[in-house]
Amino acid sequence: MAKKIISQVDVKGKRVFIRCDFNVPLDANQKITDDNRITASLPTIKHVLDHGGRAILASHLGRPKGQASPEMSLKPVAERLSELLGQTVALAPDCVGAEVQSMVDGLSDGQAILLENVRFHKAETDNDPDFCQQLASLADMYCLDAFGTAHRAHASTEGVARLLPTAVAGFLIEKELKFLGDTLEAPSRPFAAILGGAKVSSKIDVITNLAQKVDMLFIGGGMTYTFYKAMGYNVGTSLLEEETVPKAKELVEMLKGMDQLEFFLPTDATICENFDGSTEIKSVTSDQIPDGWMGLDIGPETLKLFKEKLATAKTIVWNGPV
């Protein structure tokens, strides 16, 4: 593949900044309820440690919006990593600063440290140059292994990679890119794509690209209502990207005009008046969402249709929740 992988570089004695995706679910007692995202990065982390490198682990957790929050601390992750790696993984009090630098300088070959939640700093999501430089000063090389956030141009996912002399992909990224690449290049057909999530604006390029490759394209999730609005439907108080409506209209016209493509938008919606679950929940056809009601997601008729069509698919790519 076209990406340089962590196994292709010498990490012995090097401080390796590894951007992981440790955005794990926590219960009310700050206990991890699913550690799959942690275990997914273990091969990369262990490779660095086993080959004499020093692992500087970075991640976000939740959406603290630039403010330190005890509820979104990576402390539970550090504890779980210590168990899984069989060594103490210290949690730094921050991700930048003199104390963090001192802790990193104290690492020996084969040891790891976890930086505190990078999103405790607004500069992370802003990809602030000074913040990028502070993160980069901690390490000798960069490794991206956070597939779930690799598309975001944040400081720890993009900015640091430009500043360090060596930047490579981890084994999780390698696996995902190889799988996705092979799937898109030579899929078993019929080939279907399911696209959900909240924002049409973030999926325009994905939709346009996949439409050229798949036999069936399914739209669901929160972005459905921007498409409904583009088709002239009332969407009540549903999630809506008003500024993206014209582009959504263009996309619908393009997709419906592609002879080789079966394009499916939800035919009905599950709706309610208040999102807190205190009011009636019912289903209506796509063009019958009343004023004051919001669409939650696809309705039962759509579910039935999607299931029937997807049962014929030999390959399915799914991006974003429905």
C-alpha cells in the first residue's frame, strides 16, 4: 500500500507520538464498558515497546469543548492500558507543558505514557500551530493509529504529522485502509453502501465517490432531514443543515439520474415532539412530518425495505449511524 507503516521504521530509542482512538464509553462510575478501541491499538503500541521505542500515547475522549473535565479524563484508559500491557502506563496531568515534558524525558526504552485528553485544549480542534509545535516537541516521530478520527485536521491527527521528520501509519490504519481499498477495488456484487450520521456537508464527497462504485446506496440517520427539505418536504424541528439544502438537492438529482445505481432514501420516519422521551413516538410517511415534531430516524417501512434490499448484497460498506 502507499502508506509507510510503523514496522518499516526503526523505533529503538525513539520517542514515538502515537495518536490512538481511546474514545471509549464510560458508565456513571467512570468504568469502561467497551474496551475494543483500546485493544485495537495494542499491536501498534506493543510493536513500539517491544522494539525499544518509547510510546507517547495521545487521544481524545468525548467532547469537552476545550475545557478540562474530570468526567472526560483518560484516567480509566491509563488503568486499562496498564492491565493490558503488563506495565504501569502513567497518565500525564496534561498533554503539553513542562511537567509533561519532564515525564516524557523520564521514559526508558520500552515504556509508555498516556497524555491527558487532547481536547481539553481548544487549540487541538483548531489545529493551532503553537499547540502543534508543543505536541511535536515531545517526540521524534509520529504514528497515526486513530482510524475513527483520521479524517479530522486536528493538531494531534494532522498538525504534528507535518512537523516531525518521520510520520507513519499504525497497524490499525493499515488494516482498515487495506480492507477498504480491497473492497472498493474489487467488491463482490451487488455492492451496497449505507450512509448515516448527522451532517450532509461532511458526507458530500463520500456520497459522490461511492455513487460511482456501488450498486445500491442507502441514506439514513440525521442527515435524512436535510435531504427531505431539499425535496420540498416539511421537516418540523428535525436536525437540519439549512445551508446544505441546495447541495443536497443537487445530490438527489444526480443520484436519481444514475442508471446503474439503486438509490434509497427513507420512505417513512419515526418522530416525536420532544427528544427526552416524554412524549408520544409514532411513524409517518416522509412527507408528513408535522410542525413542532422532529424526525428521529428511519421508520418501520423503511427498515423493512432496507432489510429486503440489503439481503441481496454481497458487499456492504457502512459509514455513520442509522
